[in-house]
Amino acid sequence: MKNKIVVVLISFLMHHGFGQENESYSKLLKEAWGLYQSKEFYTSGQKYTEAFAVLGNQSNMSNKEVSNRFNAACAWALAKESDAAFVQLFKIAKEGKFSNYKQLTSDSDLKSLYTDPRWKEVTEIVAAEYEKIKPLSKEELKSIFKKYKDAHQKVFKKGSTVADVDFLYRFYTTDFEYNHPGYGGIYSRELLYNNTVKYLKKGRYNDFPKSKIVNMIIGLNAIVIEELQENKTESKMTLIKFRKDKIYYIEEYW
């Protein structure tokens, strides 16, 4: 069972906070894992089932529970109990929003399920979930950033309009936040939008000082740029975080 997460810690806030049930859940998980390591796969699957029964019906499935149910599916698959294995896989795929397509399709524990018609169904659900969160490539991020930067600069040029502001703010998620530690506060999308429109109407944006990017680092769903304004000697650093093709967080240091 490769890269499995063994959850043996007690979650004190789980299942309405009843410590006794938490202890029972933790104990059963530990026993299930021990049985798996002893290659007693059928009994391991049964122990996992007992553990999940302790949880009862919960509205939200935690990441730890998703991992444990994946482990249970592996135990049942190795025990040649495909029905029980698919119960767990469909549960984490539909209720737990499991998105690790690579783990699902490469784990050798699940090989006995490959010829079952249900395998295609469950992998398609997980693949679709992965597409929702799949990080953009560096080139895709770079392209989106360039379009965003062009829209941003246009707002601060002489003759810009509210329509230009609206176009710029399409690049931000509804829960977008701007953080400037030097100013000592975090600003919401709504606050920034209102201030931008207010300053624009007052004629405050009149060919904002030009700047150039002197360095850029593109990472996982994020870009860090070093920027130098015209007639300035000290550069500023900006961290921009993306959620797919939208920006949800910016933090600036200057």
C-alpha cells in the first residue's frame, strides 16, 4: 500500500466532540492498519468498516477520513471483495471530492478492480474533480498574468474609464484579498473596487509612474515579481496567487 496516510491521532472535535467515540475510532483505525500490514486484508477491511460506523453520518468528509476510506478500499480490493472496495471508492469520489487521479490509477493495491465496469465510472468522477483543481502550467499562468498586467496598467493611464476598472476586476475572484503588511491591513475586492472607481472619477489616475519587471518566479498556482518603478532605486516585490485563471490573493512588499 504505497503512500498511504495512517491516521492514528485522536481528533477531539470529531463527531460532536465525544472523546470516547474518538478514541474508539482511532483504536479501530490502528487495528485496521495493523491487520493490513499483516496481510489480513479481509479482517482489515472489516475493522475499517467498524471505524467508519463510529463516525455515523457527517455532512462533511475530512481529508483524513478520505485517506482512511481509500486505505479501506485497498484492503477490500486485496481481499478480492470488489463490492466493498467500490463502496469506499464511490463514497470518497462523490462525497469526499477525491481528486488524486494519479494515486487512484497507479496504486497496485487496486489492480483487481481494473476489469470491473465500475472502475471506469469511478475514475471518471475523480478525473473530473481533478480537472476542477488542476494547476495551470507555467506558460498558462504567465499568459494570464500578462493580460492582467495590461488591464491593470490601462486603469492607471490618462483617460481610463469605469469600464476599464470593471475589466480589470474580472481577473479577481469574488473572495479576492489584497494584503500590504506595510499598510497593516487586508483589503477586500469590494473595498478596492470602490476606491479604484472613486479615485478614477477624481482624476487621480493620470499616467501612473511607469515600471518594469526585473525578475519573475513562477511556481505552483503563484507568481512572484520584482518590479522597479521609473526614477526609483528600490524595487518592490509582489506575490500573486491564482485559483485556476483567477487571482484570489495579492501581497505586496514595499
